Amino acid sequence: MFQYDSAPLKVLFLGGSGTISTSAVRLALASGMDVYTLNRGNNAKKRDLPKGVTSLTCDVTDQASLVAALADLHFDTVVNFLSFGAEDASRMVKTFTGRTEQYIHISSASIYGKPVKNWPIVESMQRHNRFSTYAREKIEAEHVLAEAFSSGFPVTVVRPSHTYDDANPPLPGGWTMLDRLARGDDVLVQGDGTSLWTLTHAEDFAQGLVGLFGNSRSIGEAFHVTGNDVATWDQIYGMLGAALGVEPKLVHVPSELMLVGAPDWFWSEMIAGDLAHSAVFDNSKIRSYVPAFNPKLTFERTARRMVEWRAAHPETTGPDPATDAVIERLVGGYHAAREHFASLAP
């Protein structure tokens, strides 16, 4: 179990330079923890990590490379942002048994069945998602880890909702969608744009996550760590438009049409199985374990930060031609369908 002495917590991040994890790495280091990251090392230019972080470089999917990088290191807490599916979860259990006192699996709030029957969403709600492969893999991983916990593996499960930072807009299509907004092109919005959606900035998420490090009571438990910022999708695009100084040209497209028109697009699955429905979360559990957890950043404020980031980093915030083509195809198909049915009207 954890040794409560003068030594700082020794924490390993699998990942550590991504949208969600970078803010947590920074906060853990600022809190006096001994911080390690393990990843391929190819994302550092986007989100520079502070001095004092020990970086281990390997391909996490290559077991021999992972074991070699870990050597004989032992950690108080390991937090894994890179685990998907049952097979990978089983491999992580074998890898970190005996190497850590706490293994935190970053799951996803997309695992809950939609539309939900009760509000707000609590951690005990049913987990199923027939549309999203991503969500199903996260559910499968949780099943494996629950079984491992019953045999003594010290797992804590964390379920973020839609988490973003200044370098990654929380939009289907990412910077491509924001670029369309800035250009005055049609912007794709699922459904009628009125479903309620929870957005969480990574800096707020980090408060809850890092607060669980070294918390022995959290082992065997699952937690939402989400913000309090809830808005409709029309409002989300409206706030971005205001930050850009443009009036959004919103095109509301049924989520079912996206699955038909772009079945291989990652966001089509996520929209049908998650984003098309309202999602508001109960965070009372994480607050009871981490009393300092108090999300403060609103999307209206961070939208301006995002626009400033875009101006300062044109090399990483431009549109993706393939994504732009998918969006244009879906928007064009919707307009064509409207014109066709309008022509049939008496």
C-alpha cells in the first residue's frame, strides 16, 4: 500500500503529451510529484512538457519495448490514457501487477447508453453503445479491469466527458470545422442543435484526476471527472463565432444521415452514439473524494483562447482536406435532399 512519508508520489503517465493528459502532467509536477511520461515522443512539439518530467520513450503497443522501457521501475500511481479494448487491458494488468500501488484507467463517459433515462448521469448507469467502436472498446476494457480488481489489482477508473484544450477544439472535425466557421462556410451540426452537451477544459479535468493520485479509497471505484459547463450545440458554435467575429452558418443534419453519408468517419459513430444526445453528469462522487475539484473554465472564455492559439500556431491548426471533403459531402447531401423534397411539394 501507499507509504505516507516525506517522499513525493512517483507517478507514471502512459501518454502525457495529448489533449487531456498534458495539463494533468503539469499539475502533478507543480504539486511536487515525481513525474514520468511514457510515449513515442512524437507529440512534444504541440504541447511542450515542463522541465522536471522524466520521459521514457517507447511504443506502448509493443510489449517488449514497454517492458524494456519500464526496466525495474516501480510507481505509486500509473495513469493510462492509451488503453483500448479487452486484450490491451489484460496486457496492462499483467504488465503493472507488482509495479504500482494504483493503476488509473482513463475510460470515457461515451460508454453510457443513449438516450439516458434519468438525469443527471451517474457512474452506475447502464453501459452500452451500439454505434461507437471507441465506446465499446472502453466498456470491454472496464470489464477486464473489474475482474482484475476482484483478484487484487489496484485499479481506479476515470470517465472524462468531452475534454479539450486550447490546441484541440471540441468539435466533430476539430480545426477543420473551426476553419469552415471562420471562412463563412456551412458548419455541420447534428440534429436540431438543441441537445445539451458537457464540455470540460483539460485544466479543469486535471484537478480531479491528479486529486485521485495516491488516494487508496479510490481503488475499485469509477469516477466522472467533467466540467459544469453545459450548452447546446448551437450555443457552442455561436460562442466560437463570436470569438472569431463571424455569424455561424449552421446546417442541421440528422445523425442517421451522417452514418449513411460517411460511415467510415470516426465522428459519424460518435455523433450517432453520443453527441446527438444530451449528456449532463453528476460530479458529486469526485467532489467527495477530491474536495478541491472545482471546474472554473467556461467554453465562452476558452473559445477566445482557442482562437488566439489558432492565430499563433497556423502550422498545427489548419484544415484537413479529407475531413473538409467529408463535411462538404454531408452538407451538400442535406441541401440536395431539401431541394428534392421541396420540388415535390404541391
